[in-house]
Amino acid sequence: MSVDPQHLLRELFATAIDAAHPRQVLEPYLPADRSGRVIVIGAGKAAAAMALVVENCWQGEVCGLVVTRYGHGAPCKKIEVVEAAHPVPDAAGQAVAKRVLELISHLSEDDRVIFLLSGGGSALLALPAAGITLADKQAINKALLKSGATIGEMNCVRKHLSAIKGGRLARASWPATVYTYAISDVPGDQATVIASGPTVGDPSTSQQALAILKRYQIEIPASVRTWLQSPESETVKPGDPVLARSHFQLIARPQQSLEAVAVKVRQAGFSPLILGDLEGEARDVAKVHAGIARQIIQHGQPLAAPCVILSGGETTVTVRGNGRGGRNAEFLLSLTDSLKGLPGVYALAGDTDGIDGSEDNAGAIMTPTSYARAEALGLSASDELDNNNGYGYFAALDGLIITEPTRTNVNDFRAILILESPERESPEHDA
């Protein structure tokens, strides 16, 4: 089979991104009646691109305000686009969150609000609760990002420290009708977790938020502890009357991207194996993928080569070193260390938003020669993994993937391409 493995992997990554782009997925879900006035608000890495779609297809009066990450804007003319920091919130995010809240407060039941939500919205729409400073939220956010906490755990804490998340935006909009359109970047696609669920009921509690901070040994400022121990810190719960006019619609999710990629894989003459949305430490998830790759090569199970293993989700990284990382680079570095140049195996891991953590790359690519080439440069995969230096490792190999911001976000994408292997055992051993 004649195929350029690296080119194919890059094509698969591009397919995953395109399948989740707002220009492909949003318009069919918008209200059938697009006349009259609508207020558009939004938060997330895809928010500006989503706002542009609404502008282009809405027939009535459009106004509004959305916030996205620096560099992720779009040329909207009627909806204001503000850029702010992610993953650690900044003053710009706090200022725009205040303006968003003011914009949708004091509305009537005749008003319509479209809320455009995507991954990153939790940090971008940062409005601390009463008595909590932005510095407090920044410190806790940084500690959570380094702790290995899952996205669900981080968002549980975030929403209980917020004046806008955990259903509070829907409460502020009442009695207006709110249509939330969301692109999921979380395993399980839970509405309460995507950007900390500003317009949906939240079943988690302040006590759970305190327990998460304690579990990861995160220092809690006195103001934060006092707030979380107060009944006022509780989020809006499912079934609350203020949610009666709030409608939530998921318009893109990681599984859709994986399925679109699987079609592309078959067209290229390979068999796809979709593992789905995965969580866990990036280095550990990589070891599982390596084990599956070896099983395919040695025994033709659970499917035979040539094939492509596909997975998504959001892994975590517990920072132990001081290298330049990113969870996708960490995944690939651990995979490289596990496979040690196993012939016929190529892999790509990247974040569909175009940014792997806080670096300038979307991810990286591994080839069967990566391990040996790095060794020749004096780079030990295991040592660099101990230092969380996946970025530096693959930069030295010219293996970083740079896409620039994609303006969507269905989280991580991983593809492991396995070519025909000479190690495959004979059929009688498979029986």
C-alpha cells in the first residue's frame, strides 16, 4: 500500500477539526424564525467563529458580545468580539464577563438571547463571586491545572467561585428565552461541564468543590473558604424555575469528529478502531495505546493491520518537571518511550483548538525513527518525560504540528497508524 503516513495523519487531524467547525455545524440548529431582534453572547475558543455564522444567517436585528481566547477572533461587524486569556483568566476576561451579565440582565419575556458556548469558556468568562478577587481565582486555577485534576473537577470548583457559571447566567437572563448552542470539549458531553454550564442546572455542591481543593492539596485563601462555606455559593440546581425558558443544544461533539475521521481512514484503505473519549494521565493513556498497538502488530487483535487507532477526550498532566509540555506532546512522548521505535507505527496527537495547553503548537507527530533520532541527539525519552518536556523533545525532531488557532474545540485528537507488520504471527497461532 502506497501511502505517506505523516501526510495521512495530518489529513486526518484536519478532518477532525473541519467536522466540528462552526461554519459546518451551527446554522442548521438556529431557530427557524430568524426575524426580529436577538442578543448574542458567547464564550469559548469557537465563540467568535460561531458569532460570525449567526451574523451571516440572521435576518433580523443582531447585537451582542462574545469573548474568545487571544488570537481566536473573527471579523464580526454587528457582534462585538473581545479577546482574553486562557487557561488562566485575566482582567480582560473579568471585564467582559461583567459586560455580558449587564447585557442580559433586566430583559423581558419577549426578548431572545443566543448563547454561543465552547471549550475555554469557563476561563474566558471569569467573574469572581462576591468577596473573591481575580487573583484568588487565578492562583486556584493555576494550581488545578498543575494538579492532575480532571476537567470536571476543575469546573466544579470554577462554577462555585463564579458569579456567572453553574446556571447563574440563565438566572440573570430570566424571563427572556435563552438558546444555548454548545460545542463539546469534554468527555461525556455533559452540559453542566462544558464551560462550567452557565445556562444549565448544576447538581454539584460547594462541599464537593471544597473536597476537590483538599484532595489536590491546593491552598485556599480565607475569602474562598468563607464563600464556599456559605449557602450563597451554591449554584442553580436542576429544576429551578429560572431555567424554564433556557434551552440547551449540543451542536458538535468529539464523537462526530472521530466518526468523520473513520470515514476518511476507510477511504485511504485502512481499518479504523475508535476508542472514544478518554481521560486519565496523558502518560498512562499512552501506555494503553502502546499496548493495543503491540497487540495488533503481534497478534492481529482486536483488528489486523493496516489500521488506525483513534481516540479523543481530555487527558491530564501532573506537572513534576519544568519542561515545556502540553498534554498531547506528553502523550506522544510517553508513547515514544513505550514503543521505542516499533517498526510500522506512526502517531499524531493534537488539540483541535490548535493550542496544546499554553504552547504555540497544536501537538506533535511520532514516526518509527523518532526514538532513535532523539537518542542520537542525546535526548532520552524517559528523562524528558520526567521533566514534562514533550514540546522540547519533538521540537528537536522537527515534529511539532503548528496549525494556528482553528476557532473550534472538540478537545484532543489522537491517531496511531499501524502499517502491515512482518511481526504478525501465523494464522494457526491466532486460532
